[in-house]
Amino acid sequence: MARAVTNQRKMINTAAAWTVGLLIFFPILWTILTSFKSEAQAIADPPIFLFFDWTTENYSTVMERSNYGRFLWNSIFIAGGSTILGIIIAVPAAWSMAFVPSKRTKDILLWMLSTKMLPAVGVLYPIYLLFIQFGLLDNVYGLTFVLMLINLPIIVWMLYTYFREIPGEILEAARMDGATLKSEILYVLTPMAIPGIASTLLLNFILAWNEAFWTLNLTAAKAAPLTAFIASYSSPEGLFYAKLSAASTMAIAPILILGWFSQKQLVRGLTFGAVK
């Protein structure tokens, strides 16, 4: 009887998980399907799901109209650069908070997290003026620095959580053996926290890749990433749904592939320290 109840619960949980997963994936699937429709089929009422005349014309038009490679390179540079720079700054910060805490450590962490609650538009004007002053508008380096600062609280919080799960006695033993602060962080702490650091890298790369508010407001042409590439298919004449879907599919494809191949590492890092 107990086994039957357990099996029934597993079936319900599995069905619920599949339902939630399909609901989350459906918008992506619909975007991909729409990208292979004509504009007339894309706005058909009722919507056409599978039985339509498949075409790659939208992708050809997008490739002819836009320099996809430049947008892709900008996204890789900005997302990768902001994530790596954030990790370089966050590792020492998280180490000090995890292993050398002060009375104000928790207050500092809460203050850092509170900055994520501030509406981005509230600080757009001063940042925009600073970018004009320093000549950073439409510049990949300026946008990389801004996205690093935006995601830095999340990076520090995640690394702090992972580092707290590492026994401090191991670092103390390294110090007794003569390890310097640099050696302690690079050769003792970092290898032990690789799963957590890897998941932090992946998550923040995805966040930076998907950032739209700052990329649309601080770039124009030279430094525009794929989020601006998608937005370019909204025009005063209206939305071209099929071409917009093709541009969106081309923009999300690299990050979907990355997420698919790194999902095990991401899950491993997110559950790092959950079971001792």
C-alpha cells in the first residue's frame, strides 16, 4: 500500500514537473515556429501551430538586413567580459566576508542586495551623463563595466554562500603551512569552490546576455549586442512578427546551446553545499 502511494506521488510530481517545463518552454517553441512562417501566417487568427508552409525567408532577410556577426561578437564580449571582471572582484570580497567577517558584514550584504531593488530607470540619467562625459556611449567597454556593476551583488552573494560551506579549518591549515593570502585564495579556496564559481559564471553570463534596458539606452550601432538586434525589428510601421521571431531565435540560440551543454555543471553548482 505504501509503495503504491509512493509511486502515485512520483507520477503526480513527474506530471507536474513536465507541465511546468512545457509551459515555460512553450513561448520559446512558439517563437521558433513563428520564425519559419510568412508574415501573413504569423498573424493568422486563429493561430497556426504546425500545419503551415515552412520557409527560411525570414532568416535570409534578417541576415541580409543586419550584420549578425557583429551583434553576436558584442554580446559575447560584453557578457563574457562583465562576468569575468565581476568574478575577479567578487572572489576576494566573498572570501573576506565568509572567512574574516566583521560586525557589519551582514549589513553590507543586505545593502548590496538592496541595490538590485532600485529601478534601473532611477539611475539612468546620471549614468548617461557620466557616459557622455567620459566618451563611453555606444562603447563595449563602458557597457561591460555597467553590467559588471549591476550583477556584482548577485556574484558576491552566490560566492559568499558557496564559500560559507567550505570548512575554515582547511584555510587555517594552509596558513600554518606558510600559504600567503594570494596562494590561499588561488590554490586552496578556488579549486575547492570550482562548482560554485562555475555556476556563478554561467548564471551571470546568461543575465548579462539577456540584459536589454542598459544595452538599448547606452548603445546605438557600434556596441549594440543581440538584444538591440532584436529590438531593431520593431519599427514605426509595426511589428514584423515572423522576422522578429527569426531575429529572436538567432539571438537566443547561442545561450540555449550553452545552457543545454552546461546544465549539469549549473545544477551541480546551484546545489553545491546543499548536502554535507
